[in-house]
Amino acid sequence: MVHIERYQNKSVIDTFQTQDEIQFDPSSMGNGFVDRTESITDYDYFVYHTETEIENWSIQMSERYSDFVELKKYGKSIENRDLYALVIKEKSGRSDVPRVLIDCGVHAREWISHSTCQYFVGQLTNPDSPWSYLRNGIEWHVIPNVNPDGYAFSWTPTGRFWRKNRNPNNDAATKAAQKENGANNYGCGFSNGIGVDLNRNYDIMWSNTNMIGASQYCNQQSYRGAHAFSEPEAKFHADYMLGKRFRNFIRVHLTLPIRTNHIFGVS
């Protein structure tokens, strides 16, 4: 188990800003986002950050620690945002070491997932951190935001609990699949009928009929998409994993109760 951080007798709400404090602050809406990444040395890992801030932080981390951190772009989202990983090289510079992939944010609304990936990178790169030893013998690949379009939308006034990506679901492939499975485009193309659950879009037992744990209806949270890897976020992600031959893969899903004595990252 990798213990990302531990809080004794503290509330998550005491530590991380609530959605009201951040999302609905007038300075944080629309094009008026406050970019809190001007100085990477002062980056606050204990508040939630916008999609733009996370990207700027990633760029600055790769620039400041350029001798052992690389920002690697591996594709584009459906709304043309960059998909990228931060590669943290093994401490002694060896390349013949196991690679481990951690990704966060496949479901947009799970904000603490994105924070976990950022905090973990921050600890790996800090020579004074008790966790920096995890670079010994391992090359880490960390994707802080698998679903940037959905995450950006989750910062809008009506989107806080948005889960999926932002596919409009009005293309020919969607219409054909909807006809085949009998959903007949019900709810597609507007409101909750936008988006695909990326975690249901991989080519693993995917089916357009009777797929367990996934929905054929566009307006459902677990909508699986028109076909396996119909979503660029899922396809590029899978290609990245297959191309790097990772020893282990860790996907961080974190939805925590309001009060807890411990926050653990992944196990």
C-alpha cells in the first residue's frame, strides 16, 4: 500500500476547499479562473485546481525538474485538449527498471483523485520528502487528468457532478449503435445525453448488447459509447499503456466520506 498522506482527526472539508468555496467563487468562474501556478514552489496541493491549473503545473514541473521529469503528450481529447503523462525517471538515471503507471480523473467529478496524482508527483520530486525513495528502481508514469474535458465541465455552475467525457453523441456511429441495441437515440445529444463513461469504453468484454455494468442509453452515467474505443481519451490511454509495457497499473478512484482519520491513495 502506498500511503499518499495521513491526516489525524481532521475533516476532509477542513483540508480541501469545498466545492462552494472554489467552484462558485466569482473569481473562479468562466474565463476568470485564478491561475494558482505562477510559482511552482508555492503550489498548494491542499486545494482543488482547475483543468488549466493542472496543465500549467504539469508543464512547470517538467521544466523545473527537467533532468528527471518529462511531460509526454500521448493524444488529444474529443474537445482537442492535450492528453499527457508526467514521466518521473528512476533516481540514478537507469532505464532498465520496471515502469509503473498511475492515472487519475477518469471520472471528472472525483476531484480528489486529480489531487492525489498531483500530490504524489510533488512528493516524488521533493528530495526532502519521505516518499522520494519510491523513485529507487522504478520509473513512474503519472497521468493527472485522464478526462480533461469532463473535468473542465465539472467546474461550471451546472456540471459539478459530471462523470463522463464530453462527446456530443450525435455522430453516425452513435446513431447506428443506438439503432442496433434498441435505445433509439433516447436522450442523446443534449443535457445528460452528452458524454461517454470512459471507464466503460475499453475493449474489455465490451458489447453493444447486454454489457454488464454499462448502459446503452446516452443519458445514463455509465453509457458505454458507440463501440469499444469510440472515445479518443480511452483509445490513446490504452495505446500509451500497451506501448510502454508497464509492470503495474494503478487507477485512482477516490470518493471519500466527509470525515475520515486517514486518506490513503492506492493499494
